[in-house]
Amino acid sequence: MPKTETEVQDVKRAGLSESEMRERLLELVFGGDRRVMGDFVRTVAAGIPDDTAVVVRGSAITGLRSGNWAPFDADGPGTSDIDLTLVGNDILKLYDREKGFYISGVHSKPLGDAHPDIAPELLPLRRRLIEIVGRPVNIQGTKDWIMFFREHVMGQPYLTLVGKVADE
């Protein structure tokens, strides 16, 4: 049975509720503009294989960078990136088998400025997302059990934008 909006908002991931992460993302990345956030989400959903979930991790939902704990956009407007993780099996087929993975076939490197050639089919989507938000967007692919590990073992929250991660 689908979750009601109240149930979705009450879900906590590594100590943060989905509702507070969604509001933080809306304010920090989209300047409070729900229309722009909706365009971003629709664009991602249209550019990925079926049965792929889309989650946001990192400072866009926590408000603080990992490591130095600097605030989101501490270096000026548009300087912090968005860390998208695409969760599923088919998405991993789009990453280069030789240079695109931390764990081969399981957990990719992020497609971004540091690794611009690891998922050529995702480059048009990345460019469009960057246009929408006016900041860097990194796109990583992974299996659902990695998300479970990141949340429950590493204490890293994530916000689901599209689809469903297996442990939800």
C-alpha cells in the first residue's frame, strides 16, 4: 500500500526526517521555488531507466559539507554541488565498466567534473540539470544495499525524489 504524505514526511534517515530534508533542499538548491524543483525532478525521472530510484545526498539536504562542516554554498551562491544517486540495476549499465566504478557493477564513481567521461549517455541529463539549478550536479549509480549501508552503518541521510529504494 502506498505511503500517505504524512507517513513519508515522518520517515527518518540517519536522524533527519524526509520533510526537513525536502524543505532544506527546496530552500538551499531551488530558492524556495517548488516549480523549479518540480522541473528538476521531472527532468531526472524522464532521463533514467524504469525501476530506478533517484535520491539526493550530502549538503543539499543536510545544510553542511561532510568533513569541514562548512555551510551549503559557503564559497558563494551556486558553488555547492548536488549529489544525485541513481539506485537500481539498469542504471549501472550506463557507467563505463573499466573506469566508472569504485565497486565494479555495484557502486559507480560520480559522473561530474572529476569523472566527466564515465557515463556518456547521462551527460545530456547532467547538462540539463545543471542548467535548471545553476550549480554542479554529480550523478552516481548504485545498488539499493549500498544505500542501506550508507544510511545505517555510515550515518548518511538521503532524500528520495523519484521511485523507491528497496529498504523504504
